[in-house]
Amino acid sequence: MDAFDDDLTRFAAHGTGPLPAAVAQGHVEHDGARIWYATFGVGRPVILLHGGLGHSGNWGYQVPALMTEGYRPIVIDSRGHGRSTRDAQPYAYTRMASDVRFVMDVLRIDHAPFIGWSDGACVALTLAMQTPERAAGVFFFGCNMDPSGAKPFEPTPVIDRCLARHRKDYTALSSTPHDFDAFVAAVTEMMQTQPNATAEELAATRVPVTIVQSEHDEFIRPEHAQYLARTIPDAQFVLLRGVSHFAPLQRPASFNDAVLAFLHRLPPP
């Protein structure tokens, strides 16, 4: 697909626009936090987990596409992100995975595929490794499963535009609108020290996984994505060309095609 918002100028100025009208939305109380969720449409549930520092509205180009294909997208703001709150406990991917399972329990969803972007991918795969019976599959886009998989951080204009949008959205949505810098520091500490999945743990994964890496990812080493695809049994590897860590915003049609191809490969519910 031709470039849509490769430099994120549209995203920085306007975000992705509002999500469609939700069938249901609200908060659940879990482990010291209030976790926000929303569901859209009808059909097979698909859970979308956003990246670090963002919120569920970042899936604005994916939710309508999934609804059009007959799926029931469910979005969840990670604890401390967007409309969700947090307590004084440090951030942990295992805690976020527990939050997701609790939302599934409240919505009476036993089993669903996960679409994870960046930190959301790590949460999804962590959940699938802990409780494979809850995961129909994991679309793992743009994340590492141990600290060695991350590149040294180098700011770029695209990253700066994304962070500026995240700051605006945090101020508008959060119950602690003036704490963005402390929020970034706490999430960054988690990113720099977690997760720490071993090759043996990855090799024990028993759900369908597609590892998706962008050609120009700013944060994840390409050899780490290849390692994950080799180590997780029967994992698929997909390379998204011409895009970076922000592919769902830069070229949503091609990203959505990859998501739908993953969903179509899964066994029927």
C-alpha cells in the first residue's frame, strides 16, 4: 500500500480519530487498579493490546477493519495507560497479563486470539505462555522477550511525534493528567528490565504465534525477531516492508492484511 502516515504527522496532529461506538465499555477493579475496556461489533472476539505509553485509541484503524470482517474487537487500556489507573506497584508484564485475563473473565471470554503491538505483544505472549488455554493465538508485533532483543534508544522525529501525541492523550484521558513524565519513567524501567523469557520457556509455548517485524523498526533487533520465530514451535514469521515500529498507523491497510491473514490461519472456535 502507498504511504498513509509514514512520518506520523497526521497522528501527531489528530491521533487516529475516535473509535466506533462501543457495544459495551467500562472499568473493572483488579489488583489495585481500575482497568478500562471496550467491545465492538459481534462475532468471534479478538483482543487488541496497545503499545507502551499509548492507549486503546491507537487501534483506531484496526477496530473498524476487524468489525467489517465479522470479528468482535475488544480493546483494553493497560494499567496506568489511557483510562486505566494503577497503584504503587511497579509495572510488570505478568501483572498486565493478569489484568487481561480478569477482563476476559468479566466478559465471559474463555479463549481468544490476541493482537499485540510492542508492550501489548509482550503482554499477550506472556499470557499465552502462562495460560495457553486462554489464547487461541498471538500476533506478536514489534517487541522483545528478553532485554537483549532491544536496540539502544535513538530519538528520531517520528518517535518524537509519537511521544508528543501520547503526552496529549495521557493528559486528556488519565486520572493523573500531570504525571506523564513519572509514568514514562516507570514504564521505561519495566521495558529495560523485562521480560526475561528463556529459550526453554519460549520453546514450551503451545499456542499458534506469528512473529511480525517491521523492516525499519526503531526498537527491536531484527535478529531477535528471527530468534523468536525459530524458537517458538511452529511460529510464523512476517516481515512488513517499508514501515517501522508504528506500522499500524503508517500503513494500516497492509498491517490489517497481516492481522487478518493471521486470524484466518487459526482453527475455528
